[in-house]
Amino acid sequence: RIPALLYIPSAATFLAFAEKRSSARDEDAKYLVLRRGQRHGPSVQVKPTWALTLPGRRTMNPCPLYDSTTGTIFLFCICVEQGRSERCQLWSGCSAARLCFATSTDGGRGWTPLRDVTDEAIGADLSRWATFAVGPGHGIQLDSGRLVVPAYTYYIHRRLCGVLPLPCSTRQHSLVFYSDDNGRRWHKGALVGGQRTGECQVAEINGNDPDVPMLYCSARAPRGCRAVALSTDLGLRFQPPARCRVLGEPPRGCQGSVVSFPAPRGSGTAPTWLLYSHPIDRHRVNPANIGKILRGMVWDGLKHHHLLLHPTAAVWAHSTGDMEGTHVKAGKEWEGDQGKFWGLGALASWDGEGGFGGRVMEG
């Protein structure tokens, strides 16, 4: 379960990650698995599977990102004590998760041992975190060079008599971890305040001013649609989140994916567009939404486009891609029924008159 997909343009390589589980339950996660795919024209040549394990812990929530400056791939995840469920952590107020990552400098063929950066990145605030996780999905490198990993925590706002955590006062909040020195040291940004926000993805956008970059956060929320928030300091702090009714969710929410890319030629004045992929109804049929950012975090509700990428049910989904001229190249991985995974490459073409057409390159 829990897919994540990373595309390395320089190597024309897809890296597909997921959790190996003995059942669908989170506490039955075992370890992370990786499969590499080399792109050859319209097809992808699949390589053997690789596993990331840690004795005594379950590795969960894959969240890869690529540092194009050094050519390093970072695979972030959480390592959770065996036998400690999320519910157990929420009631005890004691996190059993550790923030870890492995790196690869050869396109995902070989990986370093896991490095634990929990104390470095979270510090004393860990005592107020009942538990936490990264992503799931992907991280990004900003134009400034900053590396950003989306995350969320169950933050303990109150304790009874200053000791016992109150589950009713423990709420989810999104945030990001970041590094400004190519991954040598890691820090955390402030929690997204206001309404509950959980699993999230981030993308760098420019709004209507190409000289003022912002970080756009799309988070899982409990009210039937995504919550979105903006940061003008690239993740240090986010503005209060707002509900985005255009981006609907299944009743209890679901993993969603968002990537940004330069607007196609001839598409208007908005410098940045977003590709959003997510199941939108209770049956979790999985389309992709392509929309323009016109005014900060407002999607153009009149001109967003649905592309049905596959008619199967999609339990969890993640996308990655880039822009070439008037074409959006996207790779997609999603979790289907009966524990099966699906993947494909899709090509969406801007028609120059306000619309997109899509076709599947390979299923």
C-alpha cells in the first residue's frame, strides 16, 4: 500500500515505491519496496525490486525527492516500533515513529543505510507530537535550492494535569521539513494552523507575480474537500488554510498528489499550473485535475479539467511529471483493489484554446 513515484529527467527513470504489508492495516506494514523503470520512448522497462528494511521497526510512508544540484535522491520515511499502532500512540501521547532517510547517487540502483534525523529536525517539540509521518508522496527541490519534505503530526494541544494527553485536544496539522544545504542538516517549519490538515503534498508556484515564489500546500481534510494553504517564505510558515471545494475528496479523505509546472505557451498570464491527482468520489474512481493558479490558491473552477486515467477503483494515488512545450508528461502509480498496484504514463496536451486532451501512453 501507499504508493510514491519519482521521475528523474536526466536519467529518464521512474522510481516507484510502496509499503509491503501482510494486511491492509497500518500496523501490519513490514518494509518499503522500490522498483525502477527506465523509459524508452512510449514504454518503460521495469527493473527488479529492492527492499528497505530496519530490524524491529516497520518502514512506512515513502516520500522521495531529487536534488538536481548534487544528483542525489533522498528517500524519506518513518520507522515505527513494531506493535505500536497509531491509536496506541495517540492515547499514550508518546510517538513511536522516527524520521529517517536513505540516499542514492546512482539513479536508485544503490542506497545508503537509513539515517535518523528525528532529534535534529524536531528537537524538543517531539514531546508534543503524539505521532507523525511524512507525505506520503514526494518532496520537491525549490528554485532556491531548498529541499522540502511534506509531513503532518498529531499535535497535543492540552494534557490533563500537565501529564496525560487528551485525545480530544490532539489534532492533525501539516508542516514541512526542509534543508538549505543539500540535505546535510534538516529543520522543520511551523505547523499549519486553523482547521485540521493531515497528509499533504506541496508545490512551488508563482501566482500572478513570477518574481515572488510561493509554496502551495494541498492537505487531506475531514470535510469532503482538500484544504489548501500558501507560504510566502517557502515553508517556514503557512497562512491559515482554506477549503477548496473544487478539489473534492471521498468522505474520509484520501492521499492526493499535486505537481507544478510552467504554464503552456499561449495559455494566458498565469505563470504556474498545477496537476492534481486524486480519487474524488466514494467509489474512488481516479481522475486527474489540471487547473490554473490565477489568484494565489484559487483554482480556476470554470476551466479545470478532469482526465479519467483509468476506470478502476483507486484507493491511494500518486503522480509525478514534467512539462515539455505544450505537453504534460506524467507518470502515475495508484493502489487498486485486492492490494494490487497500477501504473501508467499519460500525456496531456494543451490545445491552445482553454482545454486539455489526454491519452494514455502505456498501462
